[in-house]
Amino acid sequence: MQFTGSSLLIELLKRQGIRIVAGIPGGANLPLYDALGQSDLRHILVRHEQAGGFLAQGMARSTGSAAACLATSGPGAVNLLTAIADAKLDSVPVVAVTGQVPSGLIGTDAFQEVDTYGMSIPVTKHNFLVRSAPELLEVVPEAFRLALSGRQGPVLIDMPKDVQQARVEVDSLPQPGAADSGPDADGAVLASMARLIASSERPVLYVGGGVIASNAEEEVRALSAACGIPVVCTLMGLGIMAPDDPLSLGMLGMHGSRATNVAVDRADLLIALGVRFDDRATGSVAGFAPRAKVIHLDIDEAEIGKIRRPEISAGCDIKRALRRLNRMVAKAGRAGWRAETGALRAEHPFSVPLVESHPGLLVQRLAALTPENAIVTVDVGQHQMWAAQWWPVRRTRTFLTSGGLGTMGFSVPAAMGAALANPGTPVIVLTGDGSLLINIQELATIAENNLDIKICVFNNGHLGLVRQQQELFYGERYVASRFEARPDFAAIARGFGIPGCTIGIQHDEEALRRALSIKGPVLLDIAVPEMENVYPMVPPGKSNVEAIWSHRSTG
Ligand SMILES: Cc1ncc(C[n+]2csc(CCOP(=O)(O)OP(=O)(O)O)c2C)c(N)n1
């Protein structure tokens, strides 16, 4: 078979199951685009490479499959790096293909040359600089295998222009790269975990994104139900337990409820599954679950003991380990502990909104007006935390958020990926007036592809989470957190060809309902109180039980 480097790359992407690829063309990847144009791969022309990376993430996060994106050399590649770093911190399988200047010019400061390979090393799981077209036969399947295996993550393939143009004769095409099956936990280790669970009186399951990556939600619920163990989750673990499950205690950490953080504080055993003891989850590490022994299961051995030394641990595939563990554990009701955590939950829900205009109520209202199977993407800031607290996440892969890197600008392009990968599934964006502006150009992409995405802007006229920290921890010295210019987002949306509505009073339910019932994409600019804060909030350096619980109490 005759290929060029470019047509071979496209063929290999297709064999990996890639049907949609996002990007922007430029001088150094035009041969690739030429080959793309002659294939049946669907290309989404984003308006900023970062958005192409987030679009790929939206596909990968909502489906669990690897997704791909493209960028040209130099500025294109550099623009993509934020989305790649974001995928690294949240372990999202994305394969990025960048164009590079011709091999002979590498290192000469050629036009649009940057050392993409070097710059991407710290933010990728692995990266390749392809030196010849036949190498692609190994590199592409290997890139996908690496992105999907073990702890998932982004892989970058940098392709010089001459490699894209080279002609190559291929006898046979390789098998697509697939995830290796992760290691198994040792049987004796699992047996001692079962014994430790049996001897504990106040165990808590602490679950995160690793459970979702290993598709182990059912096994977690089974363990919780069999042994009467309450479950707390990280931001990345929302959806593992339905919020109305009596054993679900919700999100822990900096903005977790008092019930959740107090339950962890009282626990005598913490069963940590697919989590990395991130500082937003633990607060001060010394004060985190101080009475608890720790069991830690994670596919990434490097996470074990990184922050907290466990009593028993295994670097293994969580799903398979839990299946075996669930057969070993002694069934238990733990009526006393369940009653205690149930009472905590009843006594201390999230700080109850005191006023009708509280954005938590807006989140609930939007959820009630949105079909249950919807995928929600959120941006970064107060609205993200209100969403995490108040949106009822019933299934995994339906709440997409930039957890690790906390990248403003994530929600809109991630929603585009979710909409493209899940046709017919409603997609809703919750964003802030700050975050929206970071990738607002993507409204053009949404309009061009008529993606059915409802964008809800929580407009408080501020970089709200920054303002909140200045209020609470910097003596109300507000620096660079207030927007003096207030864009008319509804008019801007219309300028991009998307219906836009301004909703002055956020509890005007009828106006919300009308706006959300518009067919196709729509942007709702919703006024929310400017000085509202997210509570609880753990002050920097404090332990989770020292949170500021609400406007009124600090104890
Ligand atoms: C790219 C990027 N720059 C800066 C920050 C720091 N930051 C975190 S939250 C926030 C404010 C977000 O404002 P907005 O999107 O309006 O949301 P709000 O907090 O008001 O709900 C900022 C600036 C960030 N997370 N990401």
C-alpha cells in the first residue's frame, strides 16, 4: 500500500477508532490537513488550539475512549499546551498531533519553530518526535496504548513537515494500540485489607477519578452496601454514588460539607480508591483523617505513600481488585456508624442558602429544568463549586470539570466535545463571566456545527473565587477581581449566530424554562449576587474541620 506520512497518520488514527478530530491548520501541518480532507474523518475547526485540546478532552472524559486533536507548529503547539497539561493532571487519554518545521530546519529558529517535544515533556505522559514516515506504524499505536494504559493521560506526536510529505510503501498495517490490563493485587494483600475492614468500626470509602477510569463504580457501591461503609468522593469522583444514596456523603475537602469532612475526621479506617490525596481534598495533611488507618488502591504506584503512608496498599487495577475484595469481606450493617453519619448529613447539609437569590438554588433550578441524562460541563471558580455542591450528579462521566489544573476556559470547548461524542444527549455549560471570556471565540464553532449546548453564565461581575479569597484572607483588599466593563453576553452570542437571553433575576424560573427550551445552542446570561461566597471553605493551611462553615459561623 502506498501512503504519505500524512495519509498514513490519518489511516492509523481511523484504525484507533477516531472519527472526529479538532484543530487548526497552518504551514507546518498543511500536508496533514490535505490528507485529512481526502479522508472521511470529521474535522472540527476550532478557533483556538487550546479549545481543540479541550474538545478532545470533552470526548474522552464523557466516553472513556481516547480522543485526538491537531495543531500546527510554534504558536499552534504552544496554544495547545494548557489543554494538554490539564489532561495530564486529570489523567485524560488524549493524543495530540502537532506539525513541526522540516527535519533539516529543526534547531535553526525556523519560522514558527518551537521545541514542542521539549516543552511538552513535563505535561505529557509521553511524547514522540517522528523522524521518518515508517516510524508512524509503531508510534501511533504506541501513543494510544500509552494514553490508555495504567494511569491514563495525554501523549504528543510531533511530526516534521517532510515526514508528513514522505512517500512510504507499507505491507501491512499494525493492530491498533489498546490499554494493557493493569496489574492485579496480591491475594494475601487483599485478604489483609478484608480483615482490616472487618475490624474497623468507623470506615469511610474515599473515592476519586481513578475509580471512574477503571469503571469500578459498581464495585465501590457493592462494597459500600455490603459492609455499611459511607462514601465520600473527590471533585473528580462525583457521580460514583448517587447523591440520594443513604451511604453517600458527597464531596470532601475545601468546599465539602461539614458532614463529609467531620465523618472523615472521625473515621478509624480510610479506604482510598483511585485518589491522590490532593491538597484540595485533604486540607492540612496532618489534620486529615487523623484517627484513621489507610488502605490505598491505585493503578499508579507512584501515588501510594506520596502524601499519606497507608497501612496496606496495592498498585493495581481497581475494578478487578474490588471484585475479589468484595468476595472476601465480611458483610456488616454498622448500624451505629451509619446512624452517626446519617445524623451528620441531616444536621449539616451544605450551608443552606439563606436567600432566594443564592446561586446554589440556581444550580438546583437549572438541574430540575435539564433532562436527567444531560452532561454538564463547568468552568473554574465559585460557580464550579456551587455546581459540585448542588448539581445532582447521578452518573459518572456526566459532570466534566477541570479538577487538577483548574483551567478557566474549560467548559465551553469541553461541552463541544461532549456534544459531538454523545449525539442526542443534552449538554449544559455552567460558567462564570470570567471563565467564559477565555474561550468565548468557540461560540463560532458551536454555531457553525449547530451543537445543541445550553450555556448558562453565572454573571457576578467579578472573578468571584478570587474576590472571595481577597475578602476572607486579604482583608477585603480587592485587587483586579472586579470587572469594570460588563460585556453584553447575550448580544455577543447573537453576534456569533447563537440566540442569547439576559435573565436579570435568576429565580425567574419561567424565563429560565423558556430560554432552555429554545432548540439548538443558546446562551443565558444570568445575574447572580456579586458578593456571594462559596461555603464551607477551608482556609489555606487549615484542616478540613476548621472550615469557615457559613457567613455567620467560623466554628
Ligand atoms: C486560566 C486561569 N487563570 C486564572 C485562574 C485563577 N482563577 C481561579 S477562579 C478565578 C475566577 C473565575 O471567575 P469566573 O469565571 O467569573 O467565576 P466565579 O468565581 O465568579 O464563579 C480565577 C481568576 C484560573 N483558575 N485559570
